[in-house]
Amino acid sequence: MSIGYRPWTMTNNMKYLTNICRIFVGLLFIFSGLVKQNDPLGFSYKLEEYFEVFHLTAFNSFAVTLAIVLCALEIIMGVALLFGVKIKQTVWGLLLLIVFFSFLTFYSAYFDVVKTCGCFGDAIPLTPWQSFGKDMILLVMILVIFFNTDKIKSVFGTKGSWITLAVASVLSFGFGFYTYSYLPVIDFLPYKIGNNLPNLMKAPEGAPADEFKIIYTLKNKKTGQVKEWTDKEYISTKIYNNPDWEYVKASDPVLVKEGFKVPIRDLKLSDEDGNDITMVILEDPEYSFWVVEYDLEKANKSIQLELNKLTLMTEKYHSRTIGLTSATPLTADTFRHEHNIYYEFFFGDAVPLKSMVRANPGVMLMKKGTVINKWSFRNMPSVDELEATYFKK
């Protein structure tokens, strides 16, 4: 054995494995927290879905606060794990979180109650089963760390650890409050600035369609044998022409392979009489402002005066300002009269309206079906600024 040679031991192996797990889990929790904290209102909608499943709708009013806190905790614990801060407490927190998330994703997948888990927001949509698999991998990694915390050293020492936690807390909570107030920094939804909505509502030429199969059941008259054929076999064998076989039943179409899914599948706007005016609004060649107030009861009322000024300004340029809501025409009419609103309302499902702009109300500037800009009611430019930017050229 040469001088200086140190045999590779099981302890060294476990130390390297523990640190690999630490870095991977830490980075993944930071990423997961950031992409959801980028859109806390969107994550709160997902929490409300879970509250509905577990009959906890009383918590809906706390959904946004809970969304911001959960995302911040993910980021803070990810940072703490990455830098070895308060490692025992951090790993306990991560273990409890991953067990809780694993339960939710398994329940969602097994009972088919929530279609997407929201683990990575709208940045990386995962099915519940995919998310449950991801959680199982994370659980194993966290358990490796849990039983080997003695092999993790703090990067910055005791004083630096407190500073690290303080900075991570301020930034994570601050980021959440900022994006909640002023819209996501990165918009992962199909209604983002620059997108042409009509193009996203139709499949491109040559895009693959959904593939289905039908199972035919037939019975042999002589032997009594019951046999099943797929629709392709049924046609290719022409078994239906064989007098020895009698038709029993055919199954409903079964999806074999999903085809191309258009990004916008559920946008339908109607007037108060129920007439579909989606394309009329989308194909408007002039600038138009869409005031999206999916829930009139919760919509901010203080901005309505500015929106009235916006309506008058657009009329001056033969443009228009419209309101979009999921409320009933009667509720919208009552709301208009109570707040002396000038713009007219059109109606759509709450799901696409929530996706258009993460504010209530939020304002979208449209032209020929393209999203030119969007704002929360909290950072709306003044009417003079909008007029100077988009009309006085």
C-alpha cells in the first residue's frame, strides 16, 4: 500500500450519497417553491380544489395566504438543506412535508379527484401519478439524509446560518407578495403577452388526432364461445359476415393514444342572451381592453372609477372596454348599477378567466386576438399613460 492511500470505506460512500441527495433535494425544493411562488394566486386555486375534495371549503378564504406560506417554506427549507443550516430541524420539516404531499398526490391519483397536482405550478404540469412517483423518490432521498445528518456540515457556521435563513425568508415571502400583487414575473399560461389566442384555439395542420378503439363482443352460435375483437380486427376479418358468429355488444370508444391538445380549449364568451360572441371579440382589429373580473363579489371596487375613465377614453378612439365575468347576467347587471360602471359585460367560464390574468380585476390589452399587455388592478397605468402609449402615435 503506497504512502497516503486511504481505503474507500462504507462511511465515505454514505457521505457522498448523503451530500448528493442533499444537493438534489435542496435544489428541487427551491425550484418547486419558486415556480409556485411566481404565481401564488394560481397555486391557491389548486389548494381550493383540494379543499373541495376533502370538504374543507371553509379554508378557501385562507388559500392565498396558505399558498404563499407553503411556497416560502419550500424555498427556505431547500436553502437550509443546501447550506446545512439547522440540519436536523430542516430534515424533520422536509420529511413531514413530503409525507403530506405524498398522501395528497396518492389520494388524487387513486381516486382521480384532482387532474394535475400543481407541484411545479404551470411550468411543468404533472399528473397525480407522476407527482406521486416523484414524491416517492424524494422520500427515499430525504430518508437517506434523515439517517445521516451527522455527515452534513454547515457551510457558513452558526452566525452565517441565521443570516442565511433571514435572507431566504425575506426574499421568499417578498417574492410571493410581489407576484400576488403585480402578476407573475414569468407567465407560463397560454394567455401570456405576445400570444395570439385564436391560433392557440386550433390545432396546426397535420397535428395528430386522438386515437380510439372499440371492442366488439361476438358469440359463436355452435360452440357458445364468446370472443372479443378490436375494431380493426372486426373489420379486417369481416367476422360480421360469418353466420356462425352473432353480435353481442360493442364497447364505448376507448382512448388509445392522445393526439395534439390545443393550449386553449375552454374559451367561450357569450352575451347576456347566451349568444356565442367569442370570435367577434377576438377578431376585433382595434385595441380593446378586457377587464377580467371572474368573481364580482370579490372584485376590487376602488378601481372602478379608473376603469370608467378607460371606457370613455377608448370610445373616443372608436375602441372599446369590456368586462368578462363568470357571474350571471343578473348579477353583472346589479354590479354595474351599484358601482355606476360604463363598460358592458360578457360571460365565460371561471377557469379560462382565472388563467387570463392573475388578478380580480385584471386588465388585458388586446388587438386582433393578440395579448398586447396585461396588468393587475394594483399596477394599472393611468388613463393618460395608456392613451399616450397606445393611441397617440
